[in-house]
Amino acid sequence: MKFSTYVDDMVVSSKMDFKSLIPDFLKIITDDGFIISHRKTNYKTKNPEVTGVVVKNNNLALSNKTKTKLKDETLSEASKKGHLLYVEKIKMISGQKIKSLLKPSFHER
């Protein structure tokens, strides 16, 4: 079983089913003074999404929401650059090529 955090996101992952342990996790977290956002709390057994990345077959892939953001032509240049850097980081970590979703002219900027 693994526990990881990213800013204010907490993720518990395991090859075994741990759904019965969720009440214990929630108690530990709240006893330590953290507030649970039940709106953002979920339990997934297949292809979980964390911070815009889908964990799939021990690899990382862009979520549909992230792909949609990359196509958004109303984003500022700074936001576009940030999203591209994020995609490059995902590519680097996953070791996979993620198909380009942007117009070639965007890459030239």
C-alpha cells in the first residue's frame, strides 16, 4: 500500500482492495486536523485520475479534462506554456509519447 500527496491532494494506492479501510484512513486524517472535501473524495478500482493524470496500466496518460484544456484557444500564453510544461513532465515520467493535441503553429511560438 502506498500513500502519496501532491499539494493538497492525498492518494492511497494498492494492488489489494482496501475499501474496508477507508473509514480508518478518514479518521486518521481528520484526527490530525485535516478537513476532508467529500466532494473531491473518491474510490476507484480502475484508471484513477490524480491532478489531471490518469494512472493506467502502471503508466501515466492525460485525462480528458487536461486534453480539453490544451485545445482551449482562450488560454493566455502563460497558461498554455504551463500546460505544455505539465504535459512534457508527464511524458518524461511515463516514458511514453503522448500524441500532440495542439496545432503545429502553437509549438512554434
